[in-house]
Amino acid sequence: MASMSQMQMHYLEEEDRFLLRMNTVTEEEYRFWLTRRFIQVFYPLLNNTLYSAPEIKRQVDPVNKDAVFSFQQESAKNQVEYGATFSSTPKTYPLGENPLLISKASIKSNADNGYDLRLSTADDRGLYFSLDQNLLHILTTLILDSLPIANWQLTLKEDSDILLSQGSNLLN
């Protein structure tokens, strides 16, 4: 399982999809293609996972849930160096230099009060990433901030009322 240190999303107009690059603390780089269809179903999975955090679930009032969520998201953003150059240090590419086309994702709570995110292809090539709550917030923010560039005019469902189990959340 890889621990992430950097994420970058770049839209390629000729491909009409995003290239998600992830660096790990051990200087490995993983590259994934994210399509419009994938993002449309992946974002709610991320969002619902974040809304299932204990601090948010304790809130009865939906306004309070949204306020706690917003506070956590802002707190995560304040810990990130936006605009920092994506590291070009010599790396290894365990899954190859060519990006994998992602069609499946799952998120599981882990013993470290974080999450294990699995991104994989139709034939199950992929990787588990260990993320804390802040990195999960950053990934959702990265997606939201990148979408206007693609001009896909997606309406992403943000349903904070869906309660998810503590187990695995799977997207196929």
C-alpha cells in the first residue's frame, strides 16, 4: 500500500479525460486516466465517505453537518502547498509510465482512522493508497477545482444524507 505525498490533475483536451498523477513518500509515481463517467460516480463515493466521519455523523441538523464538513475541508486545504511544482525527482513507475484507465474504485476505513482507496482498471490492475481524512478532502477539492477546465457541465451529487457502512464502499 502506497502513502501519498503529492497529487496532480491535468486535463488533456484531445483525450477528453484527466490525468491523475500521484507521488508516494517512497518516490514512486502512479498515473491514472479519469473519465467523465468515472468522476461522475467516483465523486459521490468520496463525498459520502467524508460525510460518514464520526464528527459529521454526530450532527443531527444538516446545516451543522455541512458546517463541520466545510470546516474540515478548509482545514485540509490550509495544510496543502497549492501551486507547488509536482516533483520531478527520479522515480520509479511500479504500474508503468503509461496511465491506467480507471474504471473501479473502493474506499475502506482502516485501523489508522484513515482510508484505503483502491483505484483499478476493468481487469483489476491498480493500487491501494493509504489516505487520511485531509488527503481525501484534498482529492475531492482537486476534482472540483479541475472540472471547470474540462467544461463537462457535470452535476455532481452531493448527498450528505446517505449513510454508509463502516465497511467497504465500492464503485464498479
